[in-house]
Amino acid sequence: MMKKLISFLLALTIIAGTALPCFAAGAEPAAGAKTAETAGIPFVLIRGMNFDGLTYKKGTPEEQNTFAGVDAGELIGVIFKAIGSGLIHFSWEAFGEVVCDYCNKIMGHMACDENGNSKYDVTTDNYEKAVANYPELLDTSSADEMGILKRAIEIYGAENVYYYNYDWRLDPLMHADKINTLVNTALADSGKDKVNLVCCSMGGIETVSYLYKYGHDKINRLVFLSSTVSGTHVTTDLLSGHVTVTAKWLWIYLKQLIGKDNKALGLLVDGLYKIKLIDGLCNFVNNKFVPNLIDTVYDSFLRDTFGTMPSVWALVLPEGYNECIKYMFSGKEDKYAGLIAKTKEYQKVAAKRESLLKAAAEDGVSLCFIAGYNSSCIPVYTGGGCNGDAILEADRMLCVAKVADVGSDLGKDYKAANPELLSPDRVVDLSGVLFPDTTWAVNGARHVGCDYGSQMSDFLFTVVNHKGDVTVKTFKQYPRFMISDTGTDIRLPG
């Protein structure tokens, strides 16, 4: 669903809100084995964005998902209506208003107000106790976070597993309070003094906010999986109006969407790129479409929907913050004063992020970072060539790596400060990341691709369960750099 949304409209690019049988088993216990150290430690999972989990007017006759969904037939009708309106009124604005009205229809209930609070009656399911208390969580799906939850229940028992589901639009610092309450509940239930915590995707900023407010004393091992721990380029670019489409990035993105199996369509896209038809399309979009529509899209939809979500602002990179505030709220500072005040607090969190993580590591918290790369991100912003996992950018998820543009490498003459930290394909250099000894980069891994029963899931739980210090050299089958051919499998490079 997220990919459909993101490819449909600029706004959702902001939302932009996995035992290897081929290796011999060593002394490391199997992913599902309980060790003396891990058996009783509560497992806390903080999920990422969950569109399906947000409900408008729950329990009333008007109940519906806050995202109404995109119907292909209706979308085509809207496009023709927009074109017709634009031609009749000879106005780009008329065209844009029709499109924005449709976007507000399907996503408008997600909006927050000028203070960053939910504008509508939107709720989500909260799980304040161990998973054992919620029958609906005992028979989950097998993909992404729910696949992780399903495997955790098998390994630790539902009475030792805790799941933080939340309204991802809202204040990360408020979520920090709720995470703290859940962690305290887990410790009280178990009699332990620490938890193992895995945060996925958007859960990264919620977890950093927790560290900011409550410290790290209650955490044993903390795994950032495909996470927003360091913010995103896409959010920063789009909140500052840096919207552009580059032909090369669009071509690569379309090829990855099509996939290797549809060779005919792939050849067609290749042909369109070679004869520069895609270039022509991008030139039209950048020179006509964007300049004439960008104000309408931001004023009629984007600013008061995604632009009012506190979580979105928590993803803004510090170096772009002032420009984003100016672009989004210039002349409207008084109206959005409450929200702006919250955004300044998130920048305080961002400014302390590195010191928070380093302090945790120095005090014995085991910090691990896992992310995929070699997939195109949505190519509608200045950094549209960023290499990532099709949802988030790899350099930010890896906290903070040097990564070549998608479809490229760093060059044959590129020299890493530490050759061991340069991936065999010369795409990722981990020399500059905060924790190179506990950072794994997986070529081709899917976003939060630890599906139940997958090799990526085995990898994740082997890392979580290890009873001693864990580094990229701890497990022969799980080195610093790996390859995933399906998005959820793992093999060694070469």
C-alpha cells in the first residue's frame, strides 16, 4: 500500500509514513534457542508506520480506515476531470484543485491541526500489556513487523513479548512516554532490570525520543532495523519545496517497479529512456507541471495534511530545518506556532542523537543497525537518486554512511578510510558511521524484511539472542556485508 501511495503523490514520498542452510552451524545457538541470558529478558517491538492501524470514528456507523484507498477506475476519472477543468478554465490551478480535492478525500482524515494534534477522531489499537493478553496478536500475519512479532512469540513466549503500536503521525516525545510505560510494565512483569528492544522504520525516531527523555538504563540490546534513526533526505527536500524528477532516477525506479520477470515492459522502458522520451517527460514535469502546481498542492493539501504531522518534522535533517520552516510556514508563523514549537523540540533531540547513542554504548547497551540498500527511492525530490531499500535512504538508516547513488558505485579509484568498511560492490562505505562494528548492510534487503520463517528473521533473532557482546565478526554466517536476492533471504558476497 505504501508504495502505491508514494508513487501516486508527492505527499506520500514523505512517508517515505528479512539458519542459513548453506552454512555449517557453529557454536552459536539457533535463532530460536533460549539461552540462560536471553530466556527471561522481555522482548519489546516498536513498529513503523501502520496505515491500516489508523481508524476514523471507530465504533460508529461512520467508521473507516483513515486512508480510504486508491481505486484505479476512480483515479482515472479524477485525472480526466482534472485535465478537463484545467482546459476549460485554462488554468493549472483548476487542474491542481481537482487533484487536491481527491487527495483530501482519500487521506484528509490523517490531517493534524496547527498544534500538531489529530484534527479528527482517529484512534489506533494500543497494547499496554504483554502480547499474551491480546488474542488478536497471537495469530498475526507473517510479513514485516507482524512476522517479527510472530517469531518472537515462538521464541520467548507471548508473556515475555511486548508490542508498541501507535498513531505514527503524532508527537514522538509523547510516544517516548508511552514506550517508557510499556518498558516499565515489561520489567515489572518479568522481574528483570532490562529489555531487548527492536525498533522498525519510523520506530527509530520514537526510540531516539525515548532515549532523550528517559535514558538507556533499562535497555540491554537495541536493534535499529530499517529505521529512521537519523532522519531522511526525502522529508527535508519535500518540506523545503525541492521537488524535481530526474530522468535517470525515474528510469531506474520504473525498472525496479516492473521487476526482472516482465522483460517486455522492461525493454519498453529502456527504449523510452534511450530515445530520451523519459527526459522529455521529466523536463515537462520540472518546467511546467511543478512550477505551476506546487503552490496549489502545498496550500490545498500537503501543508495541512502531512505538513502538520509532528512525526514528519522529526525526520527533518538539522541542516535543512530552517529552510523547511520558512518554506512551509512563512507568513503563517502565528497560525502554526504550536506546531513550530514542537518541531524545535525535535531538533533538540536530533542535536543530541549522536551523544545519546554513544553514551548508551559506553554504558554497555548493545546497539545494532541493520539496513538494506541497492533499491531506488521515490525519484521526485532533489535527492531522488539516493540508494536505499525502496522506502528509506541507506545512508541515513546506517547512521550515517557514504553510499553511492542508486545504479552506481563509488568508483574504482575511491579509497575508504578503512578498506574493511567498503562493501565488496563498492557501493557502501561505513567508515563514517557511528558504530561500524555493529552495523550490517544487506544488498537487496527489503524494508523491515524480516518475515516469519525467513533468513533475515533468523539473522535478526540471532543478533538479539546472542548472550555476549555482538559485532559483525561474531557470526561467520552474518558478516558486515551480505546479499539478499529476494529481499528476505541472505547469502555471502561473491
